[in-house]
Amino acid sequence: MSTATQVKKALDAAVKAIGGAPRTGQIEMAEAVANALNDRHHLLVQAGTGTGKSLAYLVPALVHGKRVLVATATLALQRQLIERDLPKIQGALEKELGRKLTFAIYKGVGNYVCLQKMNADDPGHDAEVLLEVSALGKDAQRLRAWAETPGVSGDRDDAPDVDRRVWLAHSTSGRECVGADDCQFGSKCFAVNAKAKAQTADVVVTNHTLLAIEIVDSHPILPDRDAIILDEAHEFMDRTTQAVTEELTANRVLRAAAMARKHMPGKASDALSKAADKFAEAMGEYGDEYRANPDEQRRLDKVPAALEAPIRKVKEACEAIIALINADSEIVDPDGLAERARVKGAVNEIKVTATKMVRTGDGYVLWFEPTYSTLYLAPLVVSPVLRKNLFTKTPVIATSATLTVGKSFDAIAQNLGLAIASSEEESESEESGEIDPSNVQMVDVGSPFDFANQGMLYLPKHLPEPGRDGPSKEALVELGELIEAAGGRTLALFSSWRGVEAADDHLRTVLAELPIPIITQRRGDSVGSLVERFSKVPESVLLGTMSLWQGVDVPGSACTLVAIDRIPFPRPDDPVMSARAAEIDAAGGSGFMKVSLPRAALLLAQGTGRLIRSVDDRGVVAILDSRIVNKRYGAILLNSMPPLWRTGDGHVVKESLARLNASYLEAEAK
């Protein structure tokens, strides 16, 4: 039986197992994924909402018969794959393929309870806070009782809900872990056992961040694999940048110094404590001066003079501590070894970050974040390292509902490091046995939804262009009228907290007499709980910022209007985006066209995609930013979005929303 036939039969069995129906785009995608796995080439596949892309890559991965790693950007998708999709299709595919199939999830060490820390005689620096805050004692007892229950995973997502400080006191980072071989709990370690299970599974699900760290550090964290599937691939470059961004705060340096002082008292730890105090003082003063000057740039050409000497002192003190630890071989008890590993990990992390910051050169972006008084250092681009350490190693299938900009894959391919290789690079790949990063297929399988008949795209060209102060008064008035016509049922997306707050103030006034509950996102709110509240009350309105532009899945009558306040261009003071754009400008290109516009196009497509989530959905997407129809670049943005029926006539849109609301009210009354 050919692979294509086997994949088709297996997909039919999987679709039947979940109670679904065949979809042309899903079949096309599954065949493309199977070809990429078998022929060992890369694949970029855009699969619109409703395609069923999870099965379209899981089924060929399982048919492939070799270990495949699936990396996602969100916890929600990880859970969907592990708790819903894979368990539902496992039995049907085992019967179809005639062999046992296995799957596992793997997360970073910090996501699991550390039995060594939990059972240590000396509670350590992180646990001292639990003794100071008695209210946390009950949380700690509950976590311990759960961790001692036979058969539990030790995974934070399965654990009792406890205070963040309690979890910190009972977990450890990868850099501070002593390692299974030197830990008395190595054979019982939750993280080790999770990784061992993943080592033998057919499909391993993980997150973008872990994969990015492994790629950039060239150090194995995840199980060996024959291929990688990147779901939500439009986020991978940003997640990679975030994963390798160094950060330095006074609290982190003080924590490392306190750990060293407690477990290695002496001149070296005293020197680190003194350097940490001086650094904290310098950061405090710099932050105060920065906040007093509203025009101060976040992006820095180099470490500020006031901080350079304190950072160097911290670096030198950390180097002395690490030298002492490396020279000390007298500690033999397991608790002592583990604590020394944690001290070394914490101190070394500070040393590495401080070293990079004082040596900042071309290729990096340095900036100061005043809200949390933090210095950050990020690579300007990550595509070269992705190209070298990811795309030459294994076939990569990158998929998302939004990969194209203006119907072209060029932007995402270049960002990921899949630009066309030279003939010299191709021959080097062939000689070394590596995969050629330019050997990539690009496919758009469309969507089963009839966007033009299911939804409208409202583009009011009469509204003033949005300014720096948030939505205009006219845009807020338009939003209120649209929501009133829709009877609520609205997801309103804003590009800033200022926009959310302005809309909240306006709507609570103009909708006060109507039975339309307003749910407003606040900083720190759980996205999941907000969306759950919104979906349970169809007449409600949910106002939120960037975290709600992606991943919100509310089919049916609760979301018939998606309103977007403005084109989501990167903020002018975004240090990484502005630096990337500036570099392209300096080379004679257009940073706006190469950086800002593609970023906005993908986000806009994601936001628009919140409307039509099933074949029965109907509604309107309203973009309250006239630039999308009045500027030349608007055509690129519009061509990146689902093909909804477009109009600039507000009367038509509001009448349609009112009729739709009336039909829902009638159906709900029956």
C-alpha cells in the first residue's frame, strides 16, 4: 500500500473517530505533510479556520512511524492535542495501522515539582518566604500531599492551584537543577520521568519556547526526533526572540547573592552581596531619572554610564563565586550538592547576562523597561540561527491559519530562515548530509468556510485616523452604535490598554440603559476565564488587548461582531521591532514594508479570524481605522485577511447586525 493511500485511509478513520466529515483542505494538507516527512523537505502550509489542521498533521506523523515533535505557541493547543485530539484518534489509528501508538507531552523542568527541594532539610532561599507568610503554609501542605500521591504527574497544570511563591519554593529551573545522576530523588523525579516517557513516544508535544532555547543554545533539551511540526508557526520567530532575551533586574541579582551568602559564607559572597546592593541602588536611581523624562528612549546604544561599573562589579563577583564552587569537591551529601548546583546556576545566569550586556555590540538590541526596572538584551535577528540549527537538521512542517502576507509566504519564510540558498550552500548541505533549508514547499489549503456569504467586513472610510491617544471620539461612537445594533455579542479588540480603557468609559455611558454586560480585560487577567464568561452570556461585550487577538474560539451567537480599533502596527517604541526596521532602512530597504507591515498583516488576520469559527457562524468584522482603505498599503492588509464581503456602508452593516440579533433572540426564546 502506498503512503498516500495509507494516509488517506488513516485520516478517514481518524475523522470518523471524532465524529467529523471529510474536508478537502484537510486531505490536501495531510498529503502535503506526508510528502514532506517521506521526502524530507520543509513545508509551509496555511490552513484556514475550520480546516482541521491538527488531524491533518497528526495522522501523517503517526503513519510516518518515526518520532515527530509537535511544538505549539499556546498551552490551550497543547492541551487540545494531548487531552482531546490524540486520545480520540489513538484507538482507530492503532486498528488501522496494526501497531500501538504512543504520545507524550514534555515541558521545561520548572513546570514540575522538584522532590529534592520539597524534601530538603534546609528549605533554601525560595522557601524562606513561606515561613514569613503563614497564609502560604496551607498551600504548601496541599502541594506536598498531592506530590506524594501515587501516580501523579508532578506537572503544574495538574497540581492544586497554589500561590506562585509556593510553586517557586517547590520547583527549580533547568540551570539550577543538579541533574538526575547526582540527585537522591533522580529515579523518582517528575521531570526526568516525563522526559523518559517522551523519549519513546511516537508524537511528543512541547512548546515553542523550549524548542527555541534548544536551537539557540545548540544543547539538547527535548527528545531526539525525525521531524518537527511547528503549529501556530506565525508566532515562532517572536517566541524564539523572547526565549533568548536576556534580562537583568536588581531582584534577580539580590536573590543570587542571598543564595551564595547562605550556602557559601565568606569574602566572595560578601563581595557579591556588596555588588548586588550597589547595582540595586544604581538601577533604582536610573529608573527614577528615566521615569522623570517622558521622552526618554527605551532602546539604548550601550549600557548607561551610571550602570556600567555596577554591572561589571556584579560580573566579577559572580566569576569569583563560580571559581570557588568549581574548585570545591568536598561536598558529598545529596542536599549539599543540590543546593550548590542551585547557587551555581543562579549566579552563573547573572554572570552570563552581565557579560553580554557590557559587551553589547552589533547584532543585539538593548533596552530599559521602566515599569519593572529591567534591562533587556535581545538578538536583532534570529533567522540565521534558525536556519543553521533547525532547518538543516530535520524536516520542519510549519503551519498556521495565518502565514501569508498579501497572499505571499515570502515574509514568513525569510523570518524563519528559509530564504533561498546559494548553489554553494546547497552543495555543502548535500555533502554533509544536512537538509537544504531552501528545499521548501509552500501550500495554502484554504478554508471550508464561505466567508463572503457568512460575514461582512465593515471598512468605514469616514473615520479620522487613530492618533497616539487611542481611538477617536468618532470611532468610539461608531463602536457603540454597532454594539447596540448587534445586541451585545461583541469581541472588541484594541492595540493598547489606553484603547481598552477609553472604550470601557464610553460604552458604560452609552449602553447604560441596555441589557448588555461589559466585560473588560484588566492587566494580569486570565484570558481563559474572560473568554469563558463572554461565551456564557451571548448579550455580553468583551473588551481586550493583544492577548485576545489570537486563540479565542467562540462559535455561535455570542460573537457576531468583532471590532478592531486600529491596524496593529508595532509600537514606535518597541525596541526590537524598531531596531529591525532601522537596520533595513539603513541598508536602503523599507523597514515599514519588511517589518511593520507583515507584522500588522498577520495580527490583523488573526483578529479577523475570531469571527467565523464554524459553518453556521454569521457576523461582521469592523475595522475602525480608515487607513486600511485610504492608504496604498491597505490592499496588502486586506489581501492577508479572510475574503469577507466588504462594505463601507454603516447603515447596511447595522441593519444586518440588528436582523441577526433578532433571529438569535427569537431562537433563544423558543
